[in-house]
Amino acid sequence: MMDEEQLALVEEGLNLLIKKFKRNTNEGDLQRMKIAQDAKAAIRKVMLSLAIKGDIKDIVPVIETGKGAGWEVTDFDDKIIRYHA
């Protein structure tokens, strides 16, 4: 189960990755930065959903062609929703 505090930690971790990849010191860093930015935008949607609907049973990162990075969330009714940037 994830709560708002844990999701905030995920967002902070994504902020650190964005800063790291923004330096573009390794090949592919700009692409990694874009993925981290997409994941950050999507985690905010997850946080909003959590505030409205309640606790999350499970959350898994996903990357979908055409949609980018995001999160697959399972609620306590076993309903699965994918959030993207």
C-alpha cells in the first residue's frame, strides 16, 4: 500500500534523476530526462487520484509507445488504471 508521503518520495527521486540527466554527461541522458519528466507528471496525477479515491494497493512504472512513461495503479477494488504525462 502506498500513501501520499511515499508518492512524494517517488516524486523527489524523479526530481533528482531529472537534475542528473539534465547535465547530459552520458549518451542517452536527454532521453532519460524526458522519461523521468513524463513519470513525474504522471506521479502527480496518481497523487491527485490518491487524494480523491483513497489508498493504492499497488503501483508499477510503465513505458508505453506513444504515451511515454507513467504508472499502472491497482486500487483496493483491483481496478487497474494507467496514468501518463
